[in-house]
Amino acid sequence: AMKGVHGKLEGGEMFSVALNVFHEHKHEAKFTSWTYINDELFIPTRPELAGDIKIPIYMKENFFKLLPKDLQPWDNMLLWGTQYSRSSLHIDPYNWTGTNAVFQGVKRWKLYPPGQDHLLYVKRNRHCGFPLDCFKYNSEVDAFDPDLKRFPLFAQAKALEFDQMAGEMLMIPSGWFHQAYNPEECLAVSSQFFNSQNAQMVLHEILKVGDIKKSQLPNGYQYLAPKDQVKALVKAIPPQVIARGKEVTKTTLDQFRPKS
């Protein structure tokens, strides 16, 4: 899938187009007209590419692997953006720890330390849409082109700003709003993990939405080690959530199977 913008970021639309068409037209980008590939399946459905991506030592412990396969987030998202392309200002789903590795080009970041939600105009009551649901935290503000007449409090928000170069990997702290901007064509891969260091934040987000009832967790759950808490939570996942995950996975992968 790709995101295309003609005008403001908030007017962007998701669509699909052949990769060669994107490649032929990517040089035509402008600040108000650009395209950004955000494809979760391009790499996972191509074992020859997936095998080239090694797991850093920091990601060896990954509790997402304890979830039923159809509830695990897709790994290694391809991010290929034209010049001027950018993400929204957001916190990652489940409050996981995100990673971003740049292979070509430059990626410019703004990261907002926690405690500034009241300045960021966060959209309320949004859901991530995953089979194991969670709330989604996206800002209405484009941090690289802010409309301070509409969002005056944003002028008070403090960010860490830096450029990420090719060959560098960024780890995005759980709970930090962040936005990426590509000042030139940029090819990158993003991923995520859920381990003993961020487990309490991720488990809190999973339970907050209500798919899994706290009453189904064992007595003394809060005193268990993080890995054991995850295992207990997995046992409490309702069958309908697992069935929803299987259906979503099947529907998604069917799009990539040759038509008979």
C-alpha cells in the first residue's frame, strides 16, 4: 500500500499501484505532492529478502512471538518514500518499541518526550484496527508543516530533532510521539518489539481496549514475571479474537496469490 498526498498531510489517501509505476514517477514529488510506500507484506512474503534482515541483539527477546501467529504484528515494513514524504505524528500501536533502519537516503525525525499530549491535539477514540484491538494515538498536527492558527498550543511542544543517515538504525522509545520526514528519496525498514523492558506499557494498552477481560486473568497476575504475564494473557484471549485474526490474515494474503 502507498500513501499519496496532494496538498496537506491530513488529506492523504491510501492506494495501491504497481511498483514500477511508483518508480517511474517518484522524481516528480513536491512538498505538497508526494508518495510513500508503507508495505507490511512486501518483505515478509519474499523469503529471499526477509532472510537478509538480521535481528539485532536488542530485539532477541520479543514477546510478540508468544501471541497466536495470526495476532502477531507483521514484521519488517518496507518504507520507500519520495522526497518530501512523511508519516503522521503518532505513537506506535500497543506502545511497542519501534525500530527504523535506513538503507538509502536520509530520514529526518521529530520525537516528543512524554507529558505533552495536551499540546499535540491527539485524535480521540481511534482504534488501530488490528485483530487484537488497541487504541490509536495520532495527532492532527503535521510537525513539519504545522498550522499554528488551528493548533496554537503546538508551538509550546518540545521535540528532539535529528537526521538519520543510511546505515543507521533508530530505536523509538515506547510512549513517545514521533514523526518522520524524508528530505530526499529514502528507503527504510521498520520493525517493533515487545520485551521485558516495555512489557507493562504494552500489556496495559492491550487490556485497555477490552478485548481481553481482566477478570479472566489469574489471581496474582500483577506479581508474575513479564514473560509469564504475557503467557497468562494469551490464555485469556477470546476465541472470537483468534478467529478474527485468522480471517484477516487469510484475506490479506489472498490478495497476493495468483488469480486462477
